[in-house]
Amino acid sequence: MPLVVDATENNLTYKIIGLAMQVHNELGYGFKEEVYEKALELKLIQAGIEPNRQYEVFVEYEGERVATFYLDLFPNQKVVVEIKAFSHQLTNDELAQVINYLKATGAPVGLLFNFRRRKLEYRRVFPGKDMKTVQRLGRDNVIRK
């Protein structure tokens, strides 16, 4: 048993982050998201982790499907993985996207990666205690001081 236990009750998120770092180190930055998504999928398979690429998630309301999401990766159906390739740092928009995916799947943790930086940028995202108040923040709504 690992010394540190993550939200998936094992070290799955740590393995995924390590594999993402390997992909970033080997490919560098500058490619489109799909390149990193496919490369990380390959690394997950090699590590014996089921990648579940472009995993389809439905949101239902009053018995009707109101939304369909496609997760970049959903390793072992436990961790939401969202991959970005932005020259800018990750924003609340991307964070809100992962929070919505966590709400839709019920997964205990999400990982948000930005591969288009000199150093791999990543964030662990946990669902809030009150998942009813998920909100998407627009860049125009951010108050700058």
C-alpha cells in the first residue's frame, strides 16, 4: 500500500501525472491537444491502465437527455482527465469544465493538464461538497484589480 492515498483510494492520479510528464518531456510543447491525448492514451495502455478515450457521458434531467460530454480520457473510469494545449495559463473556464465533468460522472477527482507550456501545467480538481452550484466563469466576468 502506498504511503499517500489519493481520492481514487490508490495512487492512480500520481501515476497519470507521471505519465503525462513523460509525454511532455518526450514530445515537448507546441502540438495540438489531440496529439497529447493520443500519446497519453498510449502511455496509459503501456502502464496497464484502461484509458477510455473520448468517453461519452450523458446528463439527464426529468428523464430526458439534456447534455452529452466527451471526456478526453477517463482512466479506469475513476479519474476525469482533461487535456489542453494553450499558450496561456489555465483559467477558471477550464477548471469549471472539469468540475462539470466531475458532477456528471460522480468521479472522485479530475486532472487538468496544459501541455503547451515549457513546463507541464497540471491541477488536481476535486468535486465540491455542494455540487449544485457549479458555474462557468467567462473571461469577461473576471474582475481585475
